[in-house]
Amino acid sequence: MQIIPVLDIKGGRVVRGVMGDRANYRPIETPLAEGAAPVDVARGLMTLGDFRRFYIADLDAIEGGPANDAAIAELGAAFPQTEFWIDAGVRTSADAARIMTAPRHVAAIGSESIVDAGVARDLAGEARVVLSLDFRGDSFLGPAEILNDAALWPQQVIVMTLARVGSGAGPDLERLNAIVARASGRAVFAAGGVRDATDVAALAKAGIAGALVSTALHDGRLAPADLQRFA
């Protein structure tokens, strides 16, 4: 069971994501770092466990603005053994290819961002792609064909429940179970709502490969002992 820390980056700083309300995200305040600089926050997270990968949401790029390339490059230099899953608002296959020019970058393809299902089809066989199936409430964000046709999914799939991000509401186990049942052995990752070790244990029991987590790490509800147990 993999725990993947999330860094939501906006304006070169890590922000605290709450329920997908990106316009109101503010620089993070965490006991793990003195400020919100991405490298400092990542170093603080690394004191909890030796994480193999981070998930980076470049919120500026997702919203169509300039990407946080400098901040992401600094993270890569500071953590030369770490893999980075990068959601930078990929719309086309060419956008994904640009992310993958860096050897440890995995392109996270958000269903809410891509222009059509053909992009998912083109990338389904790419090992360094993870598809995020994005939901807000009961609504799927993106072309319906992507949700309906599992043949368009790569070998790694995220179920992103935006309304539960930072909410303390718990993971959406019903939706996750439904995706796992259709995933045909693909690795399914949960994003949104993970509160503590009990939630992580429930995800593991449901066959989830890993969880994207932020708030529970910064608040201490997922402690180093918990991370060691699930590693």
C-alpha cells in the first residue's frame, strides 16, 4: 500500500487544498516546514517516511496559466531518487510528452483537462502515464467515454474525488470499489478524503494500490509508525 504525498503548487508555493475550491487555496501552514516553499515542505514530509514518489498538482498550469516549472525542477534536483507524478493540466498527447522529457516525471492526465477521449486512447499504453478519473460529487469531469470504456485506461489509475480533498470526509469507498471491479488488474489509487490509518487499512482491504494524501500527513493523523506499517 503506497502513500503518495501531494504537493499542490500555486504561485511557486505549496497551498492547502480543500474540497477542490482552487480559487481559495492559501499557502500551507504545517509543522513540518517553516514556510510554503515546495522543497522545504517536501523535506518536512520526508522526515515522516522515505517516500518513493510525490504527486504534484501544478494548479496554475491546470487553470491555464504559466506552469511552475522552476519549482518542479528544484524538487527534482533536491530529491534525485524520487519519482514525481505531475498534473499540469494536460490537454493533449504532446502536453504529456513534454512532462515525460524529464526521466523521473510521470504525466498525470486529469480527465477534467484533456480535450477528448482520443488523448486517453493514445496514452493508454504508455508506462509513464497515470490517468486521473476526476469526480465532483456525483458528476464525472471529462469525456464520458473515458469513464465508460476501461480499455482507455493505462496501467495506473487515480480516482480523484475533489469534493473530499482536505474535507475529512473519508474516502469514497463505494466509487473506488466500482472502479477496482472494472480495472482488470490495473493499479487503482485513491485521492481525496483519507483521514487516518483506519482509512488506509480500509483502502488496502478494498484492493487499492495506494493513496494520495496531504492533510493527514501535515496534521499528524498518519504518523511515521502508520507509514511504516503500510509500506
